[in-house]
Amino acid sequence: MLDYFDMKYKIEEVREWYNGYIFGESEVYNPWSIVNYVREKEIKGILGKCFRKILFLENMLNHAGEKCL
């Protein structure tokens, strides 16, 4: 797909970021992630905007019961 859209030069970046799956002897990447990358020309994490919320909630849970000044 990257080759079709003249973005083959980005293949190492995509491989590193999206870390494909091995099925037999084929390396496969999440099609949704690749389509979005080609459309927006930008690497985006799977968690996207939710990541900050997860970190916030994790921090809250780790400090539950502590007194705040």
C-alpha cells in the first residue's frame, strides 16, 4: 500500500511504529492503522487520545487513599 501511494520510503518508520504480526511466513500490519497513516501522512498510536486518560486514571488509582495538602 505504501508503494502504491509513493510512500515506500516510509516503510521502516511504519514497521517500527506499528510492529506487525507474523502469520506463517508473512508479516501483516493492522489495515486500519495503515489506511489512516496513508490518508493523514502521520503516525498515530492505537490508544490515541485515550492514552492520557488511562495514565490519569492509573495515577489516581496508585495514589488512592493518600491525603492531599
